[in-house]
Amino acid sequence: MLRRRGLVEKNNIMQITTEFSPFPPMPPSGERRRVADRRQRTLHALVIGTLHPRRRSARRAWDRAVVATDWYRPQWLAAALLIVLFSMADALLTLTLLGRGALEANPIMAAFLAVDPVGFVPAKIALTALGVVLLTVAARVRAFRRVPVSLLLYGVLGGYVALVGYELWLLGTVPRV
């Protein structure tokens, strides 16, 4: 594409110059954008970005240490959902076992139980969901520069599977009061 053609004075000699550029000429104001700024349409960008994610990995070296993607592996979503479901099962089994005379071993959850037994289940699920979201967002980052956080996500899932299995075993061994 021929961009500009004109006379240029170089060393007191007038020369005809021709520049070739793959880009169309810039507007006189110096503004390079041809359409409205896409960042002005936040809701539209969120909807389109959710339905059609594009960023699957970091583009720059410094992005690799920080989370800079909008697409996550389906396995991470499955692990996250299973963790939250096992957390719900854990909360219900904990309440059942507490009704049979067991004690809560987790001091943080014991404090929630002491303050508000009805709010225990939503608080437990909310705290677990917050942790799962943080682990999923940081799944590509390496913890301690060695372990991918995605492995920690799977480790938490394994821990919940073991915990719910243990609570089911306790239900079979602890007599009803």
C-alpha cells in the first residue's frame, strides 16, 4: 500500500520519497484507533470473553509468574466442582456426627460452630469455594518454584475424598445418641 509520496529535503537536495506501509494512513489527530475502544464496553467484553476465551497461556515472560489467562483446563473445573461438592458433603456429615456426640477437630470450623451452628454450612462452603477459586486461577503458577498449583488442586480433592470416606466410616462406627 502506498502511504505517502512527497518531496523531502536531504543535504540541501530535494528528493522524491515513497514510503510503503502495510497500514492505512493515520488520522490527522494522531489517534491510531480506527474503531471505538473495546475497553469502554466492559459488560460486552466479559460476555464475549467468557463465551469465547482466547488467552490460553501467557504471552510475555513476566506474565508467566502472574495469572494472565482467561481459559482454564476442563480438568481443573471438574476438580474445583468436586471439591465444593465434597465440602458440602463434609459439612453435612460433620453436622450429623456432631449430633451423635462427635467433636469438630478443625479449630476454625469449631469457632464457626460455637458462634452460629446454622451459619456453619454456608461459611464452610464459602471458605472452601474461595480457596478453590484462588487455586484454579493460580493453577498455572508454580508454588515454591517447583510444584504446579494445579497439583495442589488435585491434592485438595484427594484430601476431601479421604475426609468424606473417613466421616462415612465414622457414621458406621459411632452409635446414635
